[in-house]
Amino acid sequence: MEVAAPRGENRVGTPLGESATGGLGSNPTLSATVRAMGLNAPPPRLARSVVLIVECSFVLIGFLNILDAKPGKLALVSSAIGFSLVFLLQLVHTTERLGRFRARWYRWTLTLQALLTYLPLFALGFGWGGMAGFLGASLLLVLQPVVAWPLFGLVAAAAWATGPLLGMSPLNSVYIAVSTVLTGLIVYGLNRLAQLVVEVQEAQTELARLAVTQERLRFARDLHDLLGYSLSAVTLKSELACRLVPTDPERALDELRSILEISRQALSDVRTVARGYRDMSLTTEAVSAQAVLAAAGIQAEVVCRADPPEGEVNTIMATVLREAITNLLRHSKAENCRIESWTTDAGELALTIANDGVQTVTGSGNRSATSDGSGLGNLQFRLTSIGGQLVSGLDEEGWFVLRATAPLRQPARRAG
């Protein structure tokens, strides 16, 4: 029956969308909750030990009740074997490592446990009420809730019905039924709590792995976005200085000084990337971009009508400009470039970089031959993280236009 399929494992620690933008790592509140749960939870080994001790205690209580009735040798040996088998089946239904075996054979193991629970009543003339609670717990742990809970109620009703069959008073029959329900709920609850402890610990491990992965991605993005521009500028200015040495030594010397300044800035960028903090200015980057483009022989028109405050938005927009200029120098044959920034009526900072160096590829329609690489993908990731957007394409004049927008006011972020 499909409805009675075994309960899924549904582990918190299973793959969480193996990306830096998915899973627990992208939800600070959920991550903090998981960490707090892990700090307050007992070690998984202790949780499993508590469950095992409780189950062994229930089995021992049941066996002592049998001894108190002073049965014959056959009944005593049979009950000892029965208790042992029920306990082993209970371990099969609760042990994590036996999940595959349980998923394949759960119908047979539950049937065998049911027979061991009720067969003594008819074959030996006595019943062990606590063992029916074990059966109820196994049903709740193995089967889907829509099937398990009605069957658990049936087990409780059957426990109450065994009282008259054993010659018990109505009060004792109620006691057996209540004892069965409590045993089942306690065993079920403790096993579920132990499973949750294990899952929380695994979730913490997964969070740590995601944190390391995200830090590596951040480092790679910063190196690409920051150093790519600096190294491209150094290469360009070095080539220009080599050409100018025979004809214009003074200008070549100026270019070498500029190379030295860019190299020092690149060294500073490496240090700030390693520290995890990098503060940049869109206005400063626009001035630097104009100088680099001029050195490359590209006519640059720079219009900055926005003066964003220092912070994450300013830094990310400056990074967008730097990466756009890097791509322009590497992949296009531009002769003209237009850089413009302004503040929109909606309170957003807008940045547009356009150039006429689009190269079309035969058979590809009107697509630009400019290669995105990982640069624009990194920028899209950064802008999305602050509620921004990155759009690129050709305008009516055939220029390649890259436009980035981001809200100047960022929502307050929760700690953790």
C-alpha cells in the first residue's frame, strides 16, 4: 500500500541546494536558530543512550511483572525469548543505520512485532501490556502519520480489550490501556527527539561547510572584480610606456608612475580582500576609469550626477564600473565609451556604461561577442544581495549598454 509507505528520512543535513545562495546559509535567522538549538541540545550519543536506557527499562519492567505472576518454566522461557525479540525489533525500527533494511522489510518486521505482542495472550494465557506500547511506538516511527495514528489508537483499544480476556477488573483494564498509550508515546517521543538532535548536529556541520564555501566564493569574486581591473590597467599602461620610451620619454615616465600607483592599489586590494572588507567609491572609480580609457585611446565621456554615501551600495556600484571597464578593455574594440550615474525618483542609484565596440558573431544574430565570463555573474550576485538589478544589451545605436540599479536605502539586517 502506497499510503503505508515508511516515513521519509527528511534530514535537515541533506543537500541544501549546493549553492552559496540556497539552503540554510542564505537565511541568517534560520542559521542562528539552528546554531542556538545545537548549543542547547545534548550530544547525539547521549541522546541515543537515553533512548536505549528507557527502552531497556520498559522491557525490564515488563519481565518483572511476568515474574511477579510466578509463571511456569515454559511461560518464563517463552516470555524471556519474546521480550528479547520485541526489543530487537524495536531497535530495527529506531536505529538510524538500519534505515534501508527498514524501508524494504518494514511490513514483515511490524507484522512479526504484532504477533509477538498478542500471541502470548492466546497461546500462553497471559499478556504483557507494556509490549503493546512498543508496537504503537514502532507504528508511529515507521509508518506515515495518516496510517500510523489510527493504528496506534487501535493498539490502545486492543490493550483495553485484553483486560476482560485475562479476567481483570474494568479499572485494571483501563490501567493497561493507559500504560500502553504512555509507553508508546514516551518511546516515540524520545526517539523523535534523538533523531532531531542528530539532524541539528548535521545541520550545524552543513552550515559550517556552507560558510567556508561562501567565504571562498567571496574571495574569488573580490579577486576577479578588483584585481582583474588593476592587472588589465597595468598591462595596458606597460604596453603604452614601451611604445612611448623612444619618442616621448617624459610621458613614458608618467605612465610608469601611474603603473606604480595602480600596483600599490592592487596590493592594497589584496590585503583588504584577505581581511574581508573593501570600501570603494563610485566617483573615484569613474575618474580612474576615464584615465585608463584615455590611456587606451578610447574617448570617454563621464557624467556623475550622483554622490552616494559610503557603504555597501557605493562599493558594489564601484565594483560594477570597474568590471565593466575591464571587460571593455579585454573583449571589445571600442573607440567611445559613455559612463553615467544618477539617482532615480524611486531612490535608486543607477549606473550606465555604454560603448561602441560591439563585435557581432556570424550566425549568432545580433548578439554581442563580448564574453561575460564569471565577471557579470559575480556582479549580478552582488547586486541581487542588496536588492539591485543588472541589465545588459544593445541600444538603438548599436552600442553595448550595461545598466545597474540598486536602492540607496538598505533594509536593516538582523544580526546572526
